Amino acid sequence: MLSTKGENVVIGKDVLFGSNVVIGNNVVIYEGTRIGHSVIIQDNAVIGKQPTRAKASILPDVKELPPAVIGPGVTIGTSAIIYANAEIGEDVFIADLTTVRERVTIGAKTIVGRGVAIENDCVVGERCKLETNCYITAYSELGDDVFVAPCVVTTNDNYMGRGKERFDKFKGVTVKDGGRIGANATILPGKVICEDGTVAAGSIVSRNVGREILVVGSPAKELRKVPYEQLLRNQ
């Protein structure tokens, strides 16, 4: 049941709404999307969009993905785009201009900042904070309570190759529970930041980051242990 609906809203067939849903102006919600209770969708947002595939894309050509699922208490900002087959958990906040691609799951109470891009086939845990304009590359996995500062770049292609042999070498990054990445850091493909591992601002991570270790530099090297009082288990 819609509580408020703005002007020029387009709602596809078989969209399911919980109670107290508020929709702004010029919103598009595609067929079959499920929207929980007390969801706010602000102006110009697009929910449940089917992906389009470039001719040169390595992604499989999927004709029709399942609908998007938006959990209760979610806020979706102005001009955000959430693709089909995305699942957004309870009380997630998605800021303006964010893109959440297909086959992405986002856990409860996570904050996704302005202009963040989460590419296809990613898992983001609960209570994470992804700040303005950070980039989460395809096939990545973030645990719970992960912090990613503004303009962080994660990557999944080590080869920049031009032949088909590169297609089976893509690998996203893994950030385990409590991992933290400082502003403008770059994480190279397949690297793992272990529990409470911390990457200083501007660092380039070319090897795995150990549990409770702070790394700094280009390439990033171990500086010291993360202070005891800063560990996730002590919060």
C-alpha cells in the first residue's frame, strides 16, 4: 500500500508493496519488484532495471533476471539505480546517484554513500559503511562492519589482456569482518583483507593484509598492529 506517490511514477506489473511506502517524482519500478514496509524511494530512482550487455562484455547473456527485492525500512536516494536480482536488506540507506548492479546482496543497516558503484555479483555484509564515490568491483565480497572510505578503488583484472584467455582470470577482492580501507586506496585483484585489517589512505594493496594488521604505502607494507582499542571486538 502506497502512503505517498509523486508525479510521473511508472510502476510495472506485479510489483508488491508493503505498508507506508513513500515514492517521489519520476520514479520507475520494474515488473515484479518487491518492496517492504516503510521504504522511502526518492525522486528519479530506478528499481529493478534489467541489465543491458555490451557486445564485447564478458558477462553471460542472461535474458531475464529475477526481480529486485527491497527490504523494510530502506531509503533509496535521488537518481539511484538498483538493478534486477539485487537484494537490499532491512534498514539499508542508499544515497543519491548510487548504482547497485545485478546479483548484489546488501546486508541490514549498511550505509551506501553518494555516487557509490557496486558492480555485479557482489556480497556486502551488515552494518558496513561505503563512503562517497568508492568503487566495489564485480565478484567482490565484503563481510560485516566493513568501512570503505571515499574514492577507494577495488579491481578484478590483473592482466588488461585483449584475448579470450583473460575471461577466467577475473577475481574480485575480499574484505573480511571489520576490515577498513582509507581514502583513495587501491586494492588489486583477488587480494584479501583479513578481519580488522586496515589499509591507510592512498595505499596500493598488492598482497593480502593480515588479521588486525595496519598496512601503509605503495606497495602497502605492514606498519604495525591495529591498536587494541580499535578492534571490532572491543567496540
